[in-house]
Amino acid sequence: MSHSYAQAGIEALRRGDARAARESFERIVAAGQADASAYLGLAYACAGLKDHPAALAAVEHALALEPRNLRALVMKGDCLATAGDDRAAASHYRAAVDAAPPPNQLPAELRQEISRAESMCERYAAQFETFLRERLAARGFVEGRSSVRFSDSLDIQTGRKRIYLQEPRQYFFPELPQIQFYARTHFPWLDKLEAATHDIRAELQEVLKEESAFKPYVEPTPRRPPDNLGLLNNPAWSAFYLWKHGELVAQNAARCPMTVNALADVPFARVKNRSPSVLFSLLRPGAHIPPHTGEVNTRLICHLPLVVPEKCRFRVGNDIRTVVEGKAWVFDDTIEHEAWNDSDRTRVILLFEIWRPELTLEERALVSAMFEAIDDYGGGQPPVPI
């Protein structure tokens, strides 16, 4: 009996007879035989009759039976929107979008519904952001002048940015701040380093005359899993090392005495057989280093750009910056990052590893001792500072 009433209800909805559809679905409910689809059909019929409270009650019954029913989630969003509860409506539209499989796995009609739900999400998000920023402006918030950390939190709250956290591939030291690019105030030695840019670049230019001096940054090793970035033995990203895995590369350092002198005050992350690595990092025209994370979060990476054509960018987490010659930065490489050289010329930077300023001298010594022990055990291998 319920099947015939359900079929009658569906046919009534198709021909636009909401009253007949409601009667059919209500008979199924009265008989105690209603499933989620019957309640959803009743909701559509009630909405067609503009009985919005009844439509909302029916769709809530449907969701009680099938909480991830996509049509029911969108329908409840519609009911709440009609009732003027925009925030609740947005949450249901978002739930439908998040639960939906890829569009090519949906029937055409449902694909349109999910697309509409996504548009509603975007509309509500824009309205919410406008309201929030206007209210905050009235309370003294000024974009670009107020707290940078609060501005970032507001961008995350409104969906402009996502949350990026440390994801070291080898070793995680707890309770360290999640900072993408560090403020210069932590590193007073940066001024001396930047002042030496001209001399460092001059030594680099001599090295660049010998193209074979640069080797692919990611080289094969039997102790490392296969490269999944497409960079193995790829000269698009190449390196000339002054220090490698904690050891001075004497013949290379001898070619760059002014560079070595400029680095005298740098607090290198020193771990026997592992770090620091100090290198000229070369990115060829059109090259892209895809998103990835570094090995350990007890160090930070410093870049000093030396040869930088236009259209060179670097991203750490949410922050995309244009690379500028002579302007160094320090960043946490265990937060997802990537680099682009979209120009037709080569980009070269000086790259090296330093201790995180939050680590005490005792903690640095213990981290170093731990990795020495790991290597003595035989399970360790020098990490690649990318």
C-alpha cells in the first residue's frame, strides 16, 4: 500500500499538484510506514503549499532517519532560509556540499541542487563577512594597521584563509608556535647578512660560470623512499653546497670566502652528520617546486635572494610573497610551502638552516644528541632541508 501511495505522491509532485502529493505522503506517515524519502516528499509538498512549518517538520523526520541525505539537507536549508534563519540555513547547505561526492558521480538533478547549495554558501559567507567587518570597523579595527594576528584569524574565520600547521616528516618537537614567516626582530644578524648581498652575489656569479658546479637538489639514495615531487635528479632545482649535512664542503667554501664570512654570526642548527646545510639554491626558468613540508620542526630556514628575475613567488601556508633581491626572510619549512619561477631566467638564493629561537640551549643540545644516537643506531639518514 505504501508503495502505491508513494508513487502517487511522486506523480502529483511532478505535475505540480502539491495538495494531492501531501495527501498521499500523509497516508504513508499515518500508516507508520514512512521512510526518509516519504518524509522528504511530504516536505516538498508542504513547501509547495507554503506550509513552511509542516515542511520543516517533515524534513527533520527525514534527516532523523538519514542524517546525510543530500536532498534533505538542502531542503532543510531552504526551509530555514524561508524562516529567516540564515546562519542555520548556511550550515545545512554547507553540510550538503561537504557530504556530496564529486559532481560526475551525481545525477543531473541532484548535481544542480548541490551547485545551488554551494552558491547559497558563498552568498551567506559574503553577507556574514561584510557584516562582521563593518561591525569591527565601528569598534576600531583597521585592515593593515590593527593586529596582524587578529587579521589572520578573521581571514580564517571568514574562509579567506585555511589553517596550516607544522607537519614535519621526521621529528616533531611539541609546544612550538605555528608561525609561517618569522618577524625580523628575532634575528638581528639578518642586517649584516643582507649588507653583504653584493659580495655574496659576486661570488655566486663566478660559480654560475661553471654550470656543472650545480647538482640536482634531490638526489637518489637507497636509504630514502622514492621522491614523490617529481624532483629526483631534476636539474630544474639545483644546488651548490658550502656546508652539506653539517660538514664544510672545503673546495666550495674556498671559492666563496666573503659568503662564509657573512654567515659568521648565524646560529646554525648544528647536528652531527645532519645540519647545517648551506647552499646556493637554483631554480631554472619555468620551474615549480610543488607543495611539501620539511623534516624537523626544531629548525627554521632562511633565504637570501641573490639573483631574482620578475615573477618569482614563494608560499608558506597562507602567505604568498614576491621574492626580492637582498631581502631575506626566515620561515618554518614544516608548514606546507612551495616556490615558482615563472620567468624566463634563472633564480638563485642562499639557503641555510638555523635553530628555532624558542629552543633553549639545553633543548638544542638534547635534540642534537638524540639524532646522533639515532644515526649511531643505524636508522637515521641526513634530512633534506626543503
